Amino acid sequence: MNLLNNNIITKRKFIIFAFLLCLITLPFKKLGFNNVATILFVLACIINYKDLKFTKNTLLFLPIFYFILCVCSLFWTIDMSSSLKAIPKEVGLFIFPLLFLFIKNFSQKEIHRIMLYFSYSMAIYCIYLLLNSLIKYLDVHDINVFFYHELVTLEVNAIYISVILAFAFLYLIVNHLKRWFDFGSAILLFILIVLLSSKNIIIITVFLSILSFFLFKKRIQVKKLTLFIGLASILCVPFASKIIERFKAEFVDVDNNIIMEDGVENISIKNAWIQEDFSKNSYFTGTSIRVYQLRLLVEFIQETPVVFFSGMGINATQEKIRTKQQERGYLEYFGNLNFHNQFLQSHAELGILGLIILLSMLGSSFYIAIKNRDYNFFCFAVLMSSLCITESIFSRNRGVMIFILFYSLYHQLYIKKISDKKFK
């Protein structure tokens, strides 16, 4: 009997370890590591097949429905080649919710261990990033290697790494700021979030940190938190000017274009919406390009009304964006950018149904987090919603995995297995 119990415990630990590995490999440059971790998680669930029970849970079905809609869009896509290439990136939206519909729920204690080890692992990853940048700095003597995409490479992308580190940082300060290495890990994570220079994630992380202080005064020791904030602020001071520059660049003038160095024309937020003709010297800031992308979707729908209902097909919008770039004469670089907003991307690709499913996934996350007073789940909902405003997260495999891993982890916590039938 003991041998049987030990075997069950070992299988359970394998599932937990495999899932933790999926989280830890999220920031790795080579996505192959994350794919291997996913395969291990699938195998762990299969090995544990005798304990599988089906769950009737609409909220875990939502990402599955989104994936099915992506596949169905192959019937009406305007760019079959691009759509076919996109399907493998979306598979995580199908695999993980499906597995979580069957496996035994992770307990609060198990989730705490997963998130704690994940947070410590991300702190170690921060050390790697700093050492790697230091080596590059000694070679090229350029301070920019410590900031933004230069810190992690454009391929890995500073925005996605920022949100991963934000999950780890917020979990530590709310749940486990107890020992010196908890403080050290939290400080490292905060410094890297600042260096990665994602304005959106910095603002949201600071907001959620302050909110947690007011909500959990009894849990968070004031002296320790004050010490942490003081140390983190002091360590970030040398990089303050670079970060401030990135914030200022977004709002130089929201109404009028500004001519900058070498004749570069900084397109204002207002003109991104109304200006008809541009040039190779036209430059869009992060905010103005997103306003312009919203304008493009409105124009696409006006030109082809059916796009509002069905979309153009998964990953099939880029050629239409390039056509607009060629017609208006601005830099090809901006024509190669997607909508950089998942709400716009989902509507443009999958129509109104795709947008409704996305809003349902995020809305349900807010509802359940608030209903159950789960601040960690609430942080997920806020971070993902803000990321969807600035990034097309489902256009990248890394974005899909960040979303679906945390979505599945937290949503399964508040459901009960309704079937007693085991799959043997």
C-alpha cells in the first residue's frame, strides 16, 4: 500500500515539475526548451491517466474555442500560406486547457510552490542577463546593452520578458518577502523590469505593488517593504535618465508633428489618426503607431464590411497592412508591424467572435479573481489585459504560452471535478 501511495505521489510530483519547467523555460531564447517542457507535461499527464477526471468548465473551454476558430478561419483566410504557418503557434491554447480539464486540480499549496520556485528561477535568469550585458559592455562600451531589447535581444523581446518577471516579482512581494534571498530576488526582478524599459509593464507593476500594500498591510511588513523600496530605488538611480527618455518620447506633442534630428518627423497621436500622406522620414512612437493601427482596422472594415464579422483569417492581415504602407509612403519597417494590440488583432483575423472570446477570457479572469479575493490571479488579469493593449500576444509562441500557462493554472483552482468516472 505504501509503495502504491509513493508511486501516486511520484507521478503527481512529475506533473508539477513538468508544469514548473514550462514556466521556467518561458524566457529562454530557444523555444525548443519550452517545447520539450510541454512534451514532458503531456507525458506526465498520460502516465497519470488512471487519475484523470473530466471537468465541465466553460472557462477552460474558451481558449480551446479560440484555437478551433483559428483553424476554422482557414476556410475564409485571404492568405492561406501565412495562416497555415500560424496554427502551430496557437496549439498551446488547445493543449493546456484540455489537459487541465482532466488532471487533478493543483492545490493552493502546490501553486505556491510552483510560483515560488518560478520566481527564484527568474531571479537567477536576471543575474544571467546582467552578466551577459556586462560582458557585451566590456566589449563594445555602449551603455545601451543594459536596456530594452538590447538586454534580451529583439527576438526574445523585452516586453514579454518584462511581463514574465513582473509575475515573479509581484508574487514574491505579496506572498513571500520573508528571507534575505526573497529580498534579493525581488530587488533583482524589479531592477530588470526597469531596465527592460517597458513603460506599460513598469506602470502596471508599480500600481499593483502599491495596491497590494494597502490591501495586505497585515501580511506585508512595513519596515521590510520600506527597506526594499529604498534599496530598489537607489539601485535604479543610475539608469533613471534612460528610462525617463523613453517615457518622454511618447508624448513630445500629442497634437502636432515635431521635426527632430536629421529631418525625422515625429508623428503625433492626433495626426496618426487623421494624416493622409507620410514620408520615409515619418516616425511613429509606440503610442502613435498603435493609434494608427486602430485606424487601419477601421479602414479595412469600411472597405470590406464582412471583416467585422469573420475577420481575414488567422495571421492573414500583414499583406493588407503592407499595402497601406506602400500607398502612404512611410517606412517599410512600420508596414511589417502587426497591430500590436491583441484586441485589434483578434478582431481583424477572427472577426467579432474572436474578439468576444478574448474579452470573455480576460473578463472571466477578473470576475473570478475578485470574487475569490485572489490577488495573484487579479495580477494576472491586469498584466495580461494591459499586455493585450500594447502587443499581439497570440502572434508569438512565447505570448501564447505566457497567457495560457497562467490562465490554465489559476482557472483550474476554482473548479471542481464533476465526474467520478476514471479513464482506465
